[in-house]
Amino acid sequence: MTAQVLFKNRHPDRIATLAEYRHSGGYEALAKVLADSSRQQVQQVLTDAVLLGRGGAAFPAGVKLSTVAADAPYPRYVVCNADEMEPGTFKDRVLIHADPHQLLEGICLAGFAVDAHEGIIFIRPEYEGAARILEREIALAEKEGLLGQNILGSGFDFDIIVHRSGGRYICGEVTAQLNAIMGRRPNPQQPPPYPTEKGLWDRPTVLQNVETLCCMPHIVRNGADWFKGLARTESGAGTKIFGISGRVRRPGCFELPMGVRLSEIIENHAGGMAEGSRFKACLPGGASTGFLPAEHYDIPMDFESLKQAGNRLGTGAIMVFDHRTCLVGVTLNLMEFFARESCGWCTPCREGLPVIRELLREIEEGRGKPEYVGVLKEMGRHLWNAYCAFAPGAAAPLESLLAHFADEVQEHIERKACPFG
Amino acid sequence: MIKLIIDNLRVEVPPGTRVIDAAEQAGIMIPRFCYHPALGAVGACRVCAVQVLEGSCRGIRMSCMIEAEEGMVISTTDEEAVAFRRQVIEWLMANHPHDCPVCDEGGQCLLQDMTVSGGHGRRRLPVKKRTHIDQHLGPLVVHEMNRCIQCYRCVRFYREYAGYTDLGVMGSAGRVYFGRRSDGVLESPFAGNLIDVCPTGVFTDRPSRFKGRYWDFERTPSVCIHCSLGCRVTVNTRYREVVRVEAAHDPQVNGWFICDRGRYGFPYASSPQRPRSARIDGRKSGVDEALDEAARRLSGIAQRHGSGSVALAASGRVCLETLGALTRFGSEKGWRGPFFRAGPRTAEALQSASKNLEEKISISLKDIEKSDFILLVGCDPVNEAPMLALSVRQARRRGAVVALADARSVQLPLDARRLALRPSQLTAALMRFAGKAVADGGAALSDRARGFLQACRDSRVDPAVDEQIDHLGLAARESRRPVVVCGTSAVAPDTPAAAANVARLLAAEGRKAGFFPVLPGANALALGLAGRTADHGAALREALEKGDVRALVVVETNLSELGFSADDPLLENLEALVVCDCLDSAAGRAARVFIPTQTVFEAGGTFVSAEARVREARPAFRGGTPVAQVSGGGHPPRTFSPDIPGADPLPAWQVLAALAREGTRVSADTLRKALPAPLCGAAPGKRLALPASAPDAFQPPEDPATAADGGLEVVVCEHIFGSEPLSRRAACLQELESAPRLGLHPGDAAALQLSAGQRVAVDCGRGVIEGEIEIVNEMARGVLLVPRLRGIDWHAAADGPLVVAVADIRSVKPNGES
Amino acid sequence: MLPENLKKELQDRIAAVDHPRELVVDVLFALQAHYGFVTDEAVEEAAGLLGMTPMEVDEVATFYTFVYRRPVGKYVIHVCDSVICWLEGGRSLQEYLSQKLSIAPGETTADGLFTLLPVCCIGYCDRAPAMLINKKVYGPLTPETIDQLLDELREAH
Ligand SMILES: Cc1cc2nc3c(=O)[nH]c(=O)nc-3n(C[C@H](O)[C@H](O)[C@H](O)COP(=O)(O)O)c2cc1C
Ligand code: SF4
Ligand code: SF4
Ligand code: SF4
Ligand code: FES
Ligand code: FES
């Protein structure tokens, strides 16, 4: 068993209690910074720890916190992104169910680091159970003086509320999420201004993923070097929650060192490939990453290595496909998802994705024409010029399908049928 | 200035210019759907993509979303940029119907242009088109949602720019739908602009539906004459008929938009009821004969009773040329007038507004958008000068404070601080405001200005509102660009002068202060400058009663505006009533001699707008009865004649020349030159430089708190639809008129024991106004609101806010009995 | 019409926040729970409570998957049709549900009990194929578990 940090208190059948969390060192980080640290120190240790955003974009969290200017106006907000709507991704749900106070402490620490006094957990409606857990645990923490007014007698106030989404994938995107919280249509909004300057209600707002926030108490308590040391590779830092699903024997969530090999995750943790299955490809980090073909079966799973391979670690949600899976079908399904969930703001996404989906459907159902491949390539390239990162996310599986599995596509067209039946 | 290179051309633009605009300045028109200069850039359509070769953001970028940078190099012809733009068009066309031949936008459609110019001509996509259900949005705008390319311009205009709430975007992804929550008439009186802003055929013009293509129309630059703002418009005519009016861009005045009164007010010009032939004593005649006969009668009367027994009546509708003719021939002939406005109060209000509009404080609608404090006094922008409301809204969006002092419950598409005041309270309130708005000392001020400031500080108002006014004054202290906007109908006679003085005072302090009057009619400013205050409807009435006036020449004027009723018995005292008009009016029907005049679409004309800007309308077509009417609706016309049928009407100024026996060959230019300075120098496009008139040493008016005790001040309220004489003839606008009701404050209604829906008769001395009571919450106490709408005989109260005693108000049964 | 106690409860919640608009989804959910779905009237009531215009509320209401602007059954079945569930046979399960309930996706059973709505990944890919019934998750599903579930729900009713 590798070092369990975020999952230290995870039980198969129940959530960790506040007492358990505290017993394992929980809220010590908060007590420590409230007692003797400055905001800058907290920002610095996170920067030094190279804590990269776990929500998909891999932006350094410490750097983000430090972009809230010291003289920025109040109130300031911390938003915890628990939208997690990207297909294949469920780690944030597991984290909340495992040890909710770890997240609450993380939010509070981020709040301290930017001198915010309100945290908002934005959660998808499918996670109503998790939302209730959080509300219950927030109340408990308040009772113990760990949240709310005058936390641990330090004079620092911090409240956390749970904000339920109405449910749309685009709400996971930072600026769309802020609009959603403000009761507006959740269309994204290109910066400038940046949310850390003018976010919620035009006030500085820091938005981080659940997992990113969960890392914070541990880094603050144990230091940057410790965190970096957790990783298996030089280029990585910390552990990562990998959510693995698809054609493996034991789908689930595993906390493993950053940089662990893909093969190791599949074989040692997910119980190997499913009965009679051979690895063909995976999406290494959610629906908006590209197909990683079998030649990368041993790749170290960290941000840098995947970048080298022309892919992305994304959210670390690994979707495994076997030799019997039709990747045209997979891509068609993904395009259906993206087309349905587009916010409808810009042309490439709103109009392009349904067209791409239809072209793939034609191919999948045996009506594909040879020229469609070229059209799809062009359109995939043009998706990159959309308004926000949603459509480029959709381009990733499409383009990698055409690049790495051109034969499979071709076979559909030539046979006028899906070779996988 | 910033220097950059676009397609190998050197371009210099001011900092902050968007690349799309920089390119346009260099003559390179980058495609766009969502970008609109008035609505800003939102980066939604992605069709304006360019390649940034040098600059801080290299790569494919949206030219509407990036600003020009020093040393930037842009290519619009870059292969990838072109390919991407072409892709955007293909995607949009994937769902857009291919039925341009039955779309009214065809020929005037940005999507059509882009599709053709982008070279997209072959469909290679095996996808079905999505469809939507259209909505019925009322008599003005047609909705065909399938044509939508989701540029969001409509909602951005309707909600953000114009401030109305009943149109929006619903749904997500490819399902987004632009419309109302359910079918129904669009609530915004600026809804017609949707037609112009929508780049495709989702929103098209209902009245002109299927009447022709863009290229079928003769398009003429013109000016709207349905209020005093003088918005620039483009007039589309076909087959001797005005078919459609569109907004024309004027950066200083209306920007890109116009109101629906201005857009849809034109049908009077081709109405089948429009009088097209002359009449003598009720019999049709040739125009020459009628002119001869009228001239003969007028000179006979002049000989018998003196030239002063012939009087002229005019209104804000007459153009500068006609006003020149009235002035010149009136003085040459010794005729009286022109008489205008109903009586001393409204006449003084108009003149105090006009004569005080000196250059230093005169501002444009554009300036209002940039101001940081706007005080609206006795004016109802949406109803009296609609586009003013949008300008005020733009200022508000930028953070300006907007305050409103009025007797009515003025509705604005923005939030404003409200002071409900009777007209008689406005002057004192304005002055008290000014006393507070000027920080102590006023050391930099001249003696005169200090005198005025002192008078302001001595000014007393109703204690119920003084605190609010003081607050407002203090709020205005910080402002750098304060503006006072003042009406001329629901005010005391001296209010406009006070408003101008307040602006002068603020300007004297070194701020960029402005005064903007709202006037009754497209050319009211000129009338106010050229006419005499004493020549008003009440004076005319007196002269008629005394028998001093025996002949009346009514030029393009509705006599109700002079306080006469349709069947006023006094008119029977006249030996000759000569009416020259393009409208079918009561006076016209009663005339001994009637001479049809041309509309602005045929004659053209020059007008001076409320901001002293000279506006020119060019003749849009030669006149004559619309082909459709002559041919009984069939096409092509089957009636042939060497002349244009129905082309008898003459420009009013020619009619006047003929009446003065000067022949009709007089030139419009010389007539304008006959006007007093500065009107004689009016050059189209320029603003008149009105001479400075020193601030009067104002005495604050009597404490007005008691003025209305025991009575109500009657305020005639103009409505955007149904009040203005020309546009109220448009059938499509008639559907939008409000119900005519007399408005009372709930407190007054209770005191008078009147309730909503009850009918009352109000004796205004000169006539009785009858109507149903409506309880209006936000209006001032001590006021009775009388709508200037059909069904209400408002003329008896036409001379501004007169006071009626409670005893003069009695309730009546629906059939009119007491 | 909203019952007074619900109205009061919402008003209190709204009064407690700085920006009422941020509660728009919560208020819509509450009205949805009350009316069964978000009726036109509910949109207007929400607008009134939140100080928004009905159009603004509808712009938001029509955006979201879990805000129902049309009538739905007592049990809303959100069956996942995204990639992992699809891989694990979700499509045939959805067909099974359709057949069993005799409704097409998007429809409600004649007795008003069930509405079937295919949705995107519900975040339970580790339990694929999965679905939610009134926001409660079920998975991995088989025809048998579906039979059992539907029977239980019918009985509970
Ligand atoms: C379409 C789209 C959906 C996203 N969804 C999520 C999400 O559900 N959860 C999340 O944490 N980040 C999501 N992101 C990434 C966020 O925009 C953002 O980068 C992240 O939440 C920031 O937090 P982090 O730096 O802690 O990762 C999404 C981005 C896009 C473009
Ligand atoms: S890419 Fe465009 S349409 Fe898609 S989610 Fe982003 S802004 Fe909306
Ligand atoms: S209706 Fe017209 S203006 Fe509105 S989004 Fe569609 S195309 Fe654009
Ligand atoms: S605001 Fe006045 S001038 Fe402008 S379009 Fe409307 S009616 Fe015409
Ligand atoms: S015009 Fe620039 S994105 Fe639409
Ligand atoms: S794909 Fe079905 S729950 Fe994720």
C-alpha cells in the first residue's frame, strides 16, 4: 500500500467523523496558520509544493492565491469546485464522502491565504448526498469553533455554504460557475478581468477543485518538500486520486503517488483488465483528454509526462477501453455529451459539435464517406478557436481518434459497418 | 496614436481601438455577426477571426476581442483564418434554412453576404436542420426563430442597451431560443431596432412584410419628424409609397437606433384618407384654382378689415422652409402670427427653453450618454422624446445618477431617483437643488451668477420633499458632467429658463454642464426662436372673439394644439378658413379652402432639433397616390395616364408663396434666409450657435405649496403612441395605444371620493374633459393627468398645467349624464 | 399559489443573503418540489421572491438539466447514457426501461409515476451502468435490479 494522504481516513462503508479527522492531524494546519502564519507564507508553501490544480487545468494553486492583491477589495470569496461533471470523473465525490472535513479545512486555509471570509462549495445536483453530508459537517465544525466566527479564538471568521447547481457540465468552468452562483446564465466569460481580481459580485474570488483544496491542509502541516517527495517522479508533486473505470476488473478511486505508471494502476490497483480484455487505449484524465494508445501503457501518470505524450493528465479520471471497444463509438458517445452540454454561446461548440457527432454517427452506422475524415479533422482543429476551453476539450478525443486510430475509422467506412458489431 | 499593420497596410488608431474597428478604418471589413459597435464585443460568433502575426497574443484571434497594440501585425487573409471563418459560416448554415427567396431579410442579410462572400455554396454535411416554433410578437416585428444564428445581439440590445425585460434567451446548447416567455406584444417601444440589429431574418418588419427587396427600394437619407430629437433615418420607398423606415447611424444623435414611433409613424403619407386634392367650399378643385381663390379671399379680407385681420397658425411640424415662408410672407403682407402653442403658459415655456439654449450649455444626446448626473425636470423621455430615454440609460449604465422631478409617474427603462412634484413646484425645486449642488462660496462666479445662486439658496419648497432635493443637490456636487433635461409641457412657464440657468451656474463653476430641452415638435426650437411669445392660441381666440381676425391660414397644424376643439364655434366667426395640410384633420374638413401639402417624404425639408442641430430630410420620392391604391391592389398597375395620379400636393412653403401671390417658384434656400438669425444661417448637419443670453436674475417663485390648494393642476400627458399627430394615424401603432384614462393620485382620489374606473367630467373653463379615472401610485398629489389620446378631449387643457377647482370635477354616468 | 409556510421559508432564506439572485436555483428546486415541476406560475413566483424579472428566472430555469419546466412523473429516472455506462451496456438497459415502462425517453408513464430522462454521466462511473431516481443513485444495474426497483417504487406508492 502506498502512502495514503487524502484517503488516510477513508472507510469502505462510512464517512470519517470529525473526531477521526482531528485525531489524524486534521485542523492542525488551520490552527497553526491562524496562530503564527501570514497569508503570504501559506501562499508560498503551496507554491513551493508545486500543487497543480486537480480540476483539469493544472494551474499552480499557490500562484493563483497570490494573484489576489493585498489591497484588493472585500468581501473576497473562495469557491470550491465540486461540479465534477466530466464523464469518467468521480474522485471529488469519493473525497467528500471519505473525509469531508479535509475539504472544509482546505477551503478555510485557502480563505485565510487570501483573507476571504466566505467559502462556497458549488456542487452538482447528482451529488445531493454529498451536499447534505457537507452541510451537516459544516454545522459540526462550526459548533467546535473550527468554522464560523472567531475560529479557534484567532479572530478569523470564515463561513462555508453549499451551493447546489441546476446541473450542466459547463458550470464546472470557472467563469461559468461564477455566473451560475450569481444566478445568471452560466455562460463563460473570457478574462480580463480575472476572477481573482473581479469574480463573484465583482469581488476577488479564488476557485479551486475539491482535490486541490484537500491537499492544502497536508501541505501546510507537513511542508512543501514532504509533498513533493510523495511523487514518484521528479516532475510530479504529491499524490493523485485516480478514478479508474471502464474495462478493468475493479473500477474505483485510488490515491497513488503522482507519476505512478498507468500499467501499475491498472494491474495492481484496478485488478487488471476485465475478463478476456486486452488494453487498447484509455482516456487518461476525463472526457476532454485524448486517447492514449497502448504504446503508452507504461507512462508515468503526471502532468508533465502526459504533456510530453501530447496528452493531458486532466482530472486523472482514467477510462480504459479494451480490444473489443469501438473507439468510433466511444468518440460518438463523447460528442453526444459535449454537444448536449455546450452552453450555446459560441458557434464552434454549439454548431460544430452536433455536426461532428452526426458525421461520426454516419461513420459508426456504416454510412460514412471517405471525405468525412478530412472534414472531421478540419472541424476538430477549428474547435480550438472556440470561446472557452469546453470545445477544445471535445477536440481532444476526436483529434486523437483520427490521429491514432485512423485505421479503425477507415475500416468503418470501407466495411460500411462497425467492425465491432 | 497606436501604429499597427493590417494586411500590409499601415494603420493608426487611438489607444483602445479594437482590431476589427482599426481594420474597418483602413477599409478592410472583417466579417462579424455578434459584434456591434453599440452593443460591444462578446466573442460569441467567432466569424471575425484573424491571424495575429506579431503582438502579445499571436495566433488565431477574434478581432473584436483584441485591442490594437503598437507594432501589431495582423493578417485577415491568412490561410488558417480564412479557413476558420469559412468553417464558422458552414456550421451556421448547417442549421440555417435555405429559403432566402421567402425571407424578408434577403438582400439585406449579413449571413447571406457572408455565406456568398465566404464562398460557401455546397452542402457537404449529412445533418438535419433544427427547427423552432415562432412567436407572435405584436404588430411591428415578425419572429422566425429558425433563421437564428445565435449572435445574442437581440438580447444584448433589448435587455442591456434598452433596458426592457420581456425578451431573452432560453435553453442551452443548440436549443437556445431567443424570444419571449410566451407569445405576446413586445413591451419595448424600441423593439423595432431588433430588425436592424438582428443580422438575419429572425426579426423582420411586419408592416412592410413582402413588400419588396432592399434593392427594389429607393433609399433616402432623411430625418424623423415625430419628436424634437431629429433622429436620422433611412426612408425606403417603392411604387410611390413609403414602405419602411430604418435607423440611420448618427454618432452624435441617435447612434444606431430609433424608436418605434419614428420607425412606424410614416403610414399617414400613403393613407387612403390622405387628402390629395384641393377643395373650395367643399367642392374638389384643382390646386391652382384653390390657391387663386384662397389668395383672392385673403386679400379681399385684408382690404376690408386691414391686413392684420389675416392670421397664420403653425406647429412644430412645419419645416424651416415653411417657417421661412410664414415669416417672410407674413411680414410682407402684414398678416399676424404665426400663432403656435395653446396659450401663454406653453408659449412661454417653449420660448424660455429655445432662447436659453446657448451654445455653451447646449449638448447632444451623445453628451448625455457621457454625463454623470442627469436631472430630468418635467419631461417624460419615453413618451415625449423616446431616444432620450436610451441615452439616459447609457449614462446610467456607466454609473451616472439619474433623478426625475415630474408630476407624472414617468416610466423609464432604468432606475432613477424620483421626486413627485406638481408643475408649479418644479422651478423652486430646481433652484433649491442648484443651491445645494454648488459647493459653498462659489468664489469663481460672476456677480450675476452669484445673485442667481443666492436666489437658489433662498428658494423654498414643500417641506415634504426638501430633504430629498437637498440630498440630490449634494449628490450632484461631485459630478463633472451634470445635465439638466427639461420639458415644456408639464412644467411651469419659467421652469425651462430656470433649468438653463442652473446649467449655466454649474458650468460657471467650471464643470461641463449641459441643458437639454424637450420640445413639442420636430421644428419647435425654430418656432420658439422665430415666433413671438404673445402669438399663441389663447391670443388668437381673443382676436377671433373680438373680430380682429377674420381669416385664418392654418399650415400643417392641428388646431387642438392651439387649444381649439374640432368643432370650435369660434371658427365659424371666420370669413375664411384656409387649411394647408397633408393630414385629414377636422380643421381641414371645416376649411373654406383646403390645399393639400406634401409630406416630408415628398417635399423634404430642414428641421432644427432640440439640440439645435440642423437636420435635413431629402425628398424620397416625387409623390402621388401609391400605385397599389391606384391599381386597386393589382400588380402591375393597369391604369395609365401621362400624369402622376394624386400628385397635386405642393410643399407648404410653395402654397404660402402662392397665397401671398408670389408664385410657386420661390426657392427653399431664400425662404430659410428670410428667417431671423441664427436660423437664417442654418446649414444641414451643423448645430446652430445660439447667442448667449445672460442668466436672468431669478426670483424664486412664490411658495407654491399653496398654489393648488383646493384644486388640481391639470397636466396633459403625451404618449409615445397616439399623441403625435402624424404617427397616430399608423394602424400598427394604434394597436399599441394605451387606454385613455384620467390619472389621479390615490390620496386625491380618496379625498375626492373617486375610484378607479369611475367617469368624471372636469370643467376646464374652455371645455369639459371627460374620462375614466385611473389611480396612479407614483404621481404627484394635487395633479390630474389627462392623456393626449383619442377618446379624450384634451385640448381644453392644452395650455399647460392649469388649475381646476375641486368643484369643477364631478362624476358622470357612462352615458354622460351627471 | 404558494402555501404561506413555504413562501415564508423562502423569504427568510432570501432575506438572509446579500444577493438574493444566488438562490435562484434553490428557489426553483423548492418550487419544483412543491408543484412537481417548475410551472410558468412558479417562474413568476420565483422572480417575485428574488427580485428578478420572470424572464431572467426563465433564462436560468431553462438552462439546467434538473430544473423541469414541463410536467414530470413522481419518480424521475435519470439514466446515464455517457461513455462508461454505454460501455457497460447502458444502452440496452435504457431500452429495457423504456420497454418496461412503455415510454420513450423524455416521456412520462400514463399513471404519472415515472419519467425517463437520459442524462450525461452522473459521476458514478465506478458503478456503471448507473441511474438516478429522484437524485438517488442505483448501480451497477441489471434487468433484474431494475425490475426489483420499479416494483418497490410502485408498491411504495
Ligand atoms: C468545460 C469545463 C468544465 C470543467 N469542469 C470542472 C469541474 O467539474 N471541476 C473542476 O474542478 N474543474 C473543472 N474545470 C476546470 C476549471 O475551469 C478550473 O480550471 C478548476 O476548477 C480550477 O481549480 P484547480 O486549479 O484547483 O484545478 C472545467 C473546465 C472546463 C473548461
Ligand atoms: S466553447 Fe463556446 S459554446 Fe462551448 S461552452 Fe465554451 S463558450 Fe459555451
Ligand atoms: S435572433 Fe437574430 S439577433 Fe438574436 S441571436 Fe438570433 S440571429 Fe442574433
Ligand atoms: S426619438 Fe423622436 S426623432 Fe427619434 S425616432 Fe423616435 S420619434 Fe423620431
Ligand atoms: S464578431 Fe467577433 S466573435 Fe462575433
Ligand atoms: S458514464 Fe455513467 S455515471 Fe459516468
